[in-house]
Amino acid sequence: MTCFLIRSAYYLVILYSFRNSCGVFKKVKTVAINLLTSIDPS
């Protein structure tokens, strides 16, 4: 039972950190797009 709980917590941590990194990538992407559109003269 404890082994199962430890494994579940481990997967939760992985999922949580993965979700956070996805959020960071989205923020970076939007910032990059904003920079590119502001630089583009047309």
C-alpha cells in the first residue's frame, strides 16, 4: 500500500512539474510572438 502511495505521489509530482513547464513555454511563446510583431515594421 505504501509503495502504491509513493508511486502515486511520484506521478503527481511529474504531472505537476510537466504542467508548470507547459505554462512557462506558453508564456515564452506569447512573449516571443509579441516581440516579433513589435519588431516587424509592416
